[in-house]
Amino acid sequence: MAYSASEAAHRAASDLEQVVWVDRDDRVLGALARHELRQRGLIGRGTFILLFNSAGELCVHQRTLSKALYPGFWDVAAGGMVGVDETYAESAARELAEELGVSGIELTAHERFYFEGPHNRLWCGVFSGIWDGPLQVQPEEVQSALFMPVDEALRRSEYEDFCPDSLAALKRYLA
């Protein structure tokens, strides 16, 4: 995979970030480097922020090729791993600002649920917000972002690569 030096540096720093390690019941067990949590198949905490515009369209973005999980996949939620001294809500606000340049909006907390896929195990905190301003993507993590009708995103997920964890969050939110 070819990607820029800034993406490579970002990925290396990201792999070393200390994230929360939890058990199957979302009880904190400690902190580990993100790459170690992945390599050992342990459970972390993640946030998923479903960002809508006032027309009800969902922000969908394409991940960079340097991402450790789901490189180049489409994602229906901003988000990421919860840091050591963060709550789910603090992580959600930080991730939304980092990835899409959106800050200062009210985020509504929804459910938490457990997700297990072939590449990650997470307790997921789901949030939503409304934003009609410009998106300022973080180039080390996001290739592009756009708003589209939710039905279109779900339809595209049937034949394009979409992140399964954020899709699970969206489908649970819609149910």
C-alpha cells in the first residue's frame, strides 16, 4: 500500500496511543497501546458519531489507505478508540473535531453495544449530531467526505466496502 509520509507518521503514532482495555461487560481492565489491543484480540472502547445535516442526509467518508483497520473503506460514522482518561462522550467530541473538523455542536448519546468482527472487538458508544457547515477532513485519516441520503449509503454498502462496525451502529440507530 502506498501512502504519504504524513499518513505513515500518523499511523505509527496512532498505533502507540494508549486506549482503554475492557472486558466483555465493558469494565475497565487497564490501558494498552492500540496496536497491542488489536494484535492480542482484546476488547476496547470505540465511539461512532452519526453526523447528519438538517436535510437528514448522513455524512459518509472514505478512510485513507494507511488505516490499520478497514483501509480505504467507506465509513458511515466519525469516531475512534476511547483514550485512557476519556469518557465515551469526550472521545466522540474529540474524534468528530479531528476527523471532520466539526466542533461545538450538541451530540446526542444513544445506546452502547458490543461489536465483534474478524478484526476488532469493541464496546461501541453511539452518538449523533446535526451540522450544516463545511467539513474539514483530517487528510491522514479521511480521503473525502460527503453527505448523502441514508438509504443511498445503505444501498452502496451492499456492493462497496463499508466498515462493518459503523454500519452496525447505523443500523441499530435506525431500528
